[in-house]
Amino acid sequence: MNEIDLVRVSLRDFFTKKMLKYSIVPLLVTLIIMFTLFFSTASYGMDSLSIMITQAQNGQEVIVSQDAPFYYDWLNFLLQYSVTAWMVGFLVYTVGILFVMMFSVFITLAIIGFLTPFILSTLHKRHYSDLPLEGHGSLISPLIVLIKSTFIMVFLFFIFIPLYFIPILNIIVFNLPFYYFFHKLLNHDVASTILNEQDYKVIHKKEKNSFRIRTFLLYMLSMVPFITLFSAVFFVIYLGHGYFIELRKLKEGEASAIDKFLELK
């Protein structure tokens, strides 16, 4: 199966009027949430912390307000020494930028989860009406996956802390927990909407690495600042095509699935 053809068909579906309407929803909601959080915290958080770091690195006495959060006392202790002050500064600015980017991705994924059934239903009616659209799981299963994935992501994040100060390697290990979260949520939303539990187990056992590569490529694309705000619907369409094709292979045989897919081009 030619992956370029899969991307081409997915792009053509994405640039339809209905799909573009869906793509506006995560864009608007995410921007509203991001701006609300920014203006509610900018008055103290990062500005105060930046001043503390600058004072410490210049050898000045750091003065912590009585209204500051409790963890500022710990930061004040760390900032008294040049080595730890540099480490704190590095983490604040680097992690801060990445956090803003990743937070926007997580919000968008959460929002797109509500739209996934509608997106895939449209895709099903347009190309795969001959296939069953059964789905599996319950109303709380996405919440369970979200909670479980969040805990594992946080756990991995702390486990990898010693590696964050090794150049080049830190870029890789810092993204691993986030990719895990990205893959779990996006893959579960799409697969659980299209496949019943039995079909999912069969396809996952055979093609799990193919879908991991696809979600990895989508994750790399999401690292372009704020592109996920516009492209989350495309992510669902792309993975949706992948699962529908595998379902057709399972139901009708690989040769028939490829022939019908090529008719879409």
C-alpha cells in the first residue's frame, strides 16, 4: 500500500467543505482556552520567575513575595548557586516553550475526540459504506485511556529527568512521553470508533507498528508551532483511512481492499 496515495486521498477529504467546518472547532476552542490561561497567569507567574532567575544569575539577592506560591522558596534556594541557577533557567525557558506547544496539542486532541465520530462517520459514508462501523468501548473508556495515558506520561517525564541535560539526547527523551500520550489518545479515538473489539485485536496484532509510524509522523508534524490547531481533523482522516483499509482487508481480502482504495485516487 502506497503511503503517499493514502496521504493524497486524506488531504483531498480534508479540504472538503464539511471537514473544514469541523477543523474550525478545535482551532477556536483551543485559542480561547490558551488566551484565557495566558492572561490569567501572566500577571505573576513567568514574569516573577524570570526576575528571580535574572537576579540570581547576576549575583543579586532574590526577594520572594509573601504571596508567591510555596515552591518559590525551593526555587530561591536553587537560584543561590550558579550551577543550579543555570539549570533552573534552562528548564524554565526550554520547558516553558515546549509546554505551551504541547498544551495546545493536548487541548486540541481532547476536543477532536468529541468530533471523531462525526468525522469518521462522514468518511464512512463517502468511501466505506460497504463496511460495518461498529466501534467498541463504553462512554467512560476514553476517560480511562486519558487518565491512564496521563499518569504514564508524567511517570516517564520524571524518569527521564537525568537525561534532559545531555545535548541532542534530551530532545529525543523529552518528546518520548509526549509522543506516548499523543499516540494513545489519537489511536484509541479512531480505532474504537471504527472497529469492534475483536477486529481491533486482529488488526492491532498485525499492523501496530505501521500505525505507530503513522502517529509518529503526525506527532512530528504537530511539533510545527500550532499546526495541530488546523490539522487535527486531517490526523483523524488519515488514521481513519488506514483503519478502514485494514478492516476491508480483514473482511474481503487484501487484493480487493487495494483495488477499491485505488479507485479513490
